[in-house]
Amino acid sequence: MGGGSSFPLFLAIATGDGADRVNLEGTADATIGISNALTIVTGRGNDVVNAQYVDVDGVVTVSNFDGQATVTLDHVSATDLFAWLGSGDDSLTIRNSSSARAGLGGGLGTDTLTLEGNTFGQLNKFGFEV
């Protein structure tokens, strides 16, 4: 999905099982705007989620149940941000993003969390070994 897109209510993406890739690619000049909620559920599998320059006037939720998930959020703003990576050796990278509250869970496995240049009012993180 490219920059300049807007969703007046919410955007829900569910990929099911298998190796999946979700890309939401806005730009500094053409952000992706979403009202209320963005929910991405990738099911079971070695999944990749990339979101950049996405503004959500509400809640962002990203979840993966099983497998090696790689999630990268860059320039994402939301009221609340939640990520649950489930079992498997997962990687969550959040850069230049903001939310009033963030809850980040690595789940089972050896999980890596990278946070750079973010503004979170409240940050709760658990289940990350690296």
C-alpha cells in the first residue's frame, strides 16, 4: 500500500498461515492516514511486516502467533501501539515512532527488540532476550 492512502474508519489485515509479507509504505510527503485502528495479524509462519510513515488516530496492533516474525515500524504514530510476536525467534524494530502507550511482547523464543528515536508516554515490554 502506498503513500497518500487514507482509511476513514480502520484497516484490518489478516494474512493467515504461511510465510507472508505486509508492506505499508508511506513517505514523509504522503503519509498513510488511518482513523480509529490498524490491525495486522499474520497468523503462523515466518512473516515480515513493514510500516513506514503511517499515522493512526487510534490503536495499532501487530500480532504473529508462531514462526519467525520480523516487524519494522518506522515513523508510525498512534494513540496506542501493541505488538505481540508469539513463539519463535522474532525481531521487532521501532524507529522514529510515537504513541501515548506502547505494549511490546516478544513471546517464546529468542526475541530481539530495537528501539531508536521514539517517543512513548508509557512503555511496557516483556519477553525480549536481546
